[in-house]
Amino acid sequence: MANNGFYDKHAVALATQYRAADVDTVHEAWVSEIAASTPGLACDIGAGSGRDANWLAEKGWDVIAVEPSQGMRELAIPKSHANVTWLDDSLPELFRLRALGHRFDLVLLSAVWQHLPPGQRERAFRILTELLKPGGTLVITLRHGTDELENRERGFHPVSAAELAVFAQRRAVVMRDPVTQPDETRAHLQWETLVFSIPGADVDNLLLL
């Protein structure tokens, strides 16, 4: 998925950057989706510094934080909330996560989707929807920007809401209208938030690829 060597090498600087952001502002486009619901089981995929996993845990959620970079995990685990469990795994397959047999009320991919090559994305989306309970919510944020050096170093690929809308339609998953907001500190970046929900029918009856 990600260029783990880059994240291992720059773990301290990246963790500091991620933790400096105001989480409520970063996720204001979708936090209302869960504000009125009873906290349940969440999964933060590409959890990085643990910022978002801890934020959810503080709201009462039990969280599995999935992060493939050893450097990021080693920094994050000592600062973790008691309700956060860490797992070394990665998209698209998420073998270890799937082996746990959990179904989640919430799955979050914040600043992760751009790491996936286009050829892996539809399968990844199917796996993500299969991890959700009926009525569960999937949140994906898309990074849009023009920093070519950073894109190469981190292994980023172009992303679009239109592509994910096609995947959602094929899976009979409901997709809300995207919300776009600027990056807090980097003028050349914008973030697009997509929220998907699984209908209240058995997930196993959804169309399989």
C-alpha cells in the first residue's frame, strides 16, 4: 500500500505534524454522522500517529488501529488510549484484520486511499464494505494536490470521488454527497470526504465481484 520506508524514516516528523492538527476540524465533514449514535466498534485503517484512533476512543468507541509502518506504530502505541488495539496490516487485502472476524460500525480511511494503485481499488473497496455491519459507516478522505515530489516519495496516485461512486453502486452501498475542504496548513492541498453506508440488510447478500 504505502511507501513504508518513507514513513519509517520520517515517523517522528510525520507524527508531530499529524498530532498538531485539530481533529474536530479535520473530520468536521462527517463527525455528525456518528455524533447521535451509540459508540461501537471502529477500525482506523492507516492509523499513522494514532491521532484519529485516540479521538474516537475518547468518544467511547473501541478501536482497532491498522498501520503497516513499524516506525509509526512504535511511536503511536505508547501514546494510545486504553480502548485502542494496534494491528500490523495493510490494504488491499487486510489479511490479519479479516482473520479477526470482526464486523465494524465504523471504518475510517483518512488520507490513505491515494496510496492504492488504481488496479487494487475495487477489490479494496469490496473488502472494506464486507468489514461493516449492516447500517455501518465507511469514511474515506481523498487527497487532491500538486506536490509531485511528495507524490513520488510517498507513492501517491490520483484519486477521484467518481471512481468510488462507481464502486459503491456496484456494491449497493449508499454514498453521500462529497464534501471538500482545504488543508489547514498547506495551500496546495484539498481534502474531499466521502461517506458510505451499508443498508440494513445482510452484508453477505451484497453483490460480490
